[in-house]
Amino acid sequence: MKLFLVLALALLGAVSTHQLPSDEGAPEQEVPAEQGEEEPGEPEPPCPTESESFRVIVPGQEGRTCRYVFVNRCLTFRGAQRVCARCYRGRLASIHNYATNRRLRRTVRARTNRAQVWIGGITSRRHHCLRTHWVDRSPWNYSNWARGNPCRTRPTCVALCPAGGKWRSVSCRVRMPFICQY
């Protein structure tokens, strides 16, 4: 009954079914509309505890240091994005070289028995062309796709497989651990 009332009020424009945290100054995050939707009225998950997360620092190019946090809590792609933004003031990780991919793969493999973890890539089709991009809008200058990926028939989100470091196209609604970059 409560869900019916929320939906009815949302249709009338009296209530918004999605209350997203304010993220002023941050680029918009694009997720395929039919993918990654949370249930209406689902409460915001609390920020991960120290026992659920592990921080990683990776030396970057040109003297920049990249900071990541692996979160061993299973959320949808959109839920993971929201936790990254709210709890770490970051985004799901974008990976731009072999060394970073290898370091993150090894960290994740040592900390979870899950087959895949979310990273910040999205694939979509536009006018019969496959489009792949990072949620942080950084250049797509490296990829490590597993054979048969990315999926070319529907929009998907990108997951890193800790066993071999390859990337796979996965429905954005699947719940899995994730890596934030901040």
C-alpha cells in the first residue's frame, strides 16, 4: 500500500521517488536509464565500515598519486556510484593502464572471493555504434576486455574479474563489491 501511495504521488509530481545526494561541481554520471535502478523508497546505505573497505594508493603518471578504496559490500552499479560520491567524494574507478589494473586486481583478489567487482565503465549503443565511457568522463585510453566482451547488444556496466584482471559487460542491476577512486 505504501509503495502504491509513493508511486501515485510521484506521478502527480508531489514527491520525487529518487532523492540523490547533492554533488555540486561534479560531472553528471550517465547510467543507461533502464539499468541500475534502485527500488523506490530504498534507504541510502550507510558508509562502509573499515572492516568492509580497504584503501589503496597507486603511483600515477606525471607524479600524480591515485587513491582507491575497495568496498566489499554488494551494491548495484548505481548504488556503488552513490556510495563512492557520498562517502568518499569520488567515483567508481576508471583504469587507464596495465599497472593500475594489475595493482587493483591483486588487491581485490586478496580481499574477496567474489568473481567480479564494479569499476566505473559503461557501454551503450547509439545509432548502431558501441559507445564505452568512464563515469568520471576521463578518456577511454586503455581496456582489458575478456574474450566476447564488451556486450554489443544492450547497455551494460563494466566489472573487473579479480582472477585474471579482465573486464566483462554485466547488467547494471547485479549486486557486487566495487572500487571507488577519490
